[in-house]
Amino acid sequence: MEIANVEMAAAWDGPEGEHWSRHADRYERVTRRHWRRLLDAVPISSAMNVLDVGCGTGRSTRDVGRAAASALGVDLSSQMLELARRRALDEGLANVRFRQADAQVHPFEPEVFDLAVSRFGIMFFNDPVAAFTNIGRALRPAAGLAALVWRDLDHNEWLLALREALAAGRTLPEPPPNAPGMFGLADADHVRAVLADAGYVDIELEEVNEPVEPGSDAEDAFAFVRTIEPAQGLLEDLDEPTRGQALEALRRTVADHETDEGVLIPSAAWLITATKP
């Protein structure tokens, strides 16, 4: 497998991939409202072949596969893809396939897909123009791209609240703009420029203001949120007393967002759509 994004491959085919595989159902629940918005907005017919970029444990690929002629999910993580294959087999989805690949450089068969989708899986390319150009080669003329990405930190209360709870008196650094990672495609102008340079047209960004849902109640959500990578990164340099205080602050923050439907924390994403000419 050819890898261009070595740093991200090490994370996603390592500790990050392991964590997502262990908590697959939880991660799928966190952004299920966002994913429904994409499915409602983008028609998928039984004649379409669909490419799912950054498919993770494969829920998005399986959902697409139920409506399409075929679906191929690609991801950097061997652990997540192993689970994705097992679940597709358990669900009897013979038209769904998975492949470990770096979509930035993978030699896709040219012009075979009618649509490319992504559920928060395309923000990590170290050369996004090259990546979307490569993905475009796999799309038929007039095929579409539809993807969910996070908007900037200031619009995402769920992460702001987590950072505030775990700051423990520190001034935390801001994520660098347009760098590979969670907010790599947060800036709308940057997204339009990247996709235009990669050859796409009809580029649109729609706000998706849906809550993330990390758990069924406060204790359930806290048990999960404390283990995710942003939380672990903020906790690792704290001494034990300060760490305990920070975790109690996080517990209170999660409890403040408990509702009858579960723990719901406001978030903001873009639904990006574009067309290959």
C-alpha cells in the first residue's frame, strides 16, 4: 500500500484506529444526526457505484450500500476495516467492499464511481488538492462529491466545552488553520479553493448544526468522552490532583448537557457538495 500521509497513517492504523474499533457503536452514535443530513440531501440510486473515503468501521459504507449498486470503503486503518468487513458480512451486504488505502495516492480504477462520500474522513490529507484530484480520477464525468467536515473550533461547543473543562488554568493552543486534522477543511474559502484547484465545479457548503451525542446519559457519556484523543491529550501532562479536578469539571460539563434524548452538545459542520465536470 502506497502511503503519502505517513503521520496520519501511523495514528489511524495504530492507537486511534484501535480506539475507534473498540468504541465503534459509540462513534457512530456521536455524529448520526450529521450523517442523516447527508443521506437526506444526496440522492443515491440502485444504479450507482459509490466510493466512501475515510470509511472507518464502515457504517457509512454499509448505509450507502443498501441503496446503491455497490459501495467501496477505503481507510488507513486495518483495525477499523477488519470490523467493517465483519459487520458487512453479518448484514449480508455482498455489494459492499473495503480496502486499506491512502486515498491521496491510491491507484483507483478511473471513472468507475458515480458518487464519492465521506463522513468526517477527508480532513486529514497532507496535500488536499492532490487527494481530491486523485479521488476525482475515480469519478465518472458529472459524478458528485458529498462530504461532512467540522467547521472551526469557535463554532463547535462540544470541543470548546471539553477544552474549557480540561484546561486546568492553562492557555491552550488553537488548532493551526488548514492543517491536516479535525479542522483541516473548516475554512469555507479554503475548501472552495482546494476543490476548484482539484478540478471540481458547483462547489457548495451548507451549514449542518446538529448536536453530537456521546452517550445515553451523563455517566455513560462521561465514561466515553474522557477516553477520546482530545481529552487524553489534555490530561496527560497534569499531576494527579489537577487531573482529578479536571475530570470532575468534565463530568459537570457533560451533565449540563443531559437531556431526555441523551447527552446532546451543540456542534457545527459543513456539508460539502461538488461535481466532477
